[in-house]
Amino acid sequence: MCLILVAWQAHPDFPLVIAANRDEFFARPAAAAAWWKEQPEIFAGRDLEAGGTWLGLSRSGRFAGLTNFRDPSRQRAGTPSRGDLVASFLRSTETTAAALARLQQEGRRYNGFNLMLSDGDSLGVHESVSGVSHLLEPGLYALSNDLLDTPWPKAVAGKSRLSRALTALPDDTPLRELLRDDRPAPDESLPRTGVSLAWERMLSSAFIRAPGYGTRCSTVIRRSRHGWTHVTESTWDEVGQETDRVTETFQIARP
């Protein structure tokens, strides 16, 4: 997952709104979002190579979403799958604060990542590279492949468009449209993350098309103040055509 935009307690009727793109190699097998048969409280896509997930929800109101930290020089072989972090939080009963404290110790075992998570009452993020955890105040947030709210072009543009999209709710069309923005940033605005300039250009847009790599799915989530949660997820092929769409609506059942 390479872009997660979140509006947390920033709308009077929809306290949680999420727009997210997952970018990955097309050769890596994955399953679309669904209720997991062996863990029916979890609604998420699934990485069929390592078994974890990049973003998901639970019936009790939990949410977690993961982005990798982009720095090829930091990659280590033999580390556990970062997708397990999302699944383990979704199946747990720990608070957001407790999970952040645990990640302070456990996060260093993994290659670089950012994990945004919520127990339904609070929202937080752990940045494994900086070693910093935050409980987040109400507001708008953007998480790409660097630290929270790092002003990469896609993050800045995404937050701006998210703010405007909130005014259209419950219509989520503007949210889905912002995730399809495939315009690259100008060279002078590009970050330098250790990949080639050509790849920095291709990776700079919200929606990515690159050789063998790109935006695999786009997910929009809105949760009403009454606990109703609506999810729409589109799956994309290598040329950016939609191949599947999943929609799901459920009400939060707090323990």
C-alpha cells in the first residue's frame, strides 16, 4: 500500500473516511477484500504469497493500514512479512496505545514500514524507521512511503482533494476519483529515495502504471457516526483497467 489518506473525526456524520491505493508487483498473487473464512471478524484483502494483508477492518470497529518505507539501502533479507502486522492487530483486542507501545519493541524486526491503526476510539501511527509512534488528533492525514505527512506531491495533493471530497459525502465518487490521479509530479518536486529518476517519476502519482508494477487496488471506506461502514474496493490490471469491484456494508458490533 503506497498511499493512505485518512479523515479522522473531521466530518460530523462520518468520523472515519479512508482513501487508499495499494501498489505492488503484478506477479505477486493477491485476493480481493472479503471476510476471511478462518477469521470471520476480519474484512481485508490478502497477500497470497505471505498470507498477511495491507489494509483491513474488523466487525468491532478496528482498522489497520500499512505502507512500506522506500529506501533500497535499508532492505534486509530474511525479515518477517510486514503484512502480518495488520492482520495481528485486526484480530487482537489491544488498544491503539498498547499496540503502539508494542511496536516500539517489535517493529525493528521488520524492514521499514509505517502502520496506521485504530481500535475504533483512537487513531495512531507507528513509523519503524524513525522509531516514533503517534496518537493522532482529529484531522486529515496522508501516509505514503515515507513518514506521516511527509510532503511528497501525491500526499499533498491527496490531502487537498480529500478535504474537498468530504463535502460530497455520502457520495464517495470524488474519493474514488482522487485515487485514479495518474499525473506525475514535476521533476523539481520529486523526492530522492534511492531509486532512479525514471522510477521516481512513475511512483510520484497517486495511481501508478510502471513495467510489471503499479496500483493493484483502490479502497474507499466511510464509517458513519451510527457505526455503519461502507467499503468499495476496485482491482486494476497492468494497463489500469478495472477487473473487479467489491462493495460491503456492515454495522460495527462493539464487544
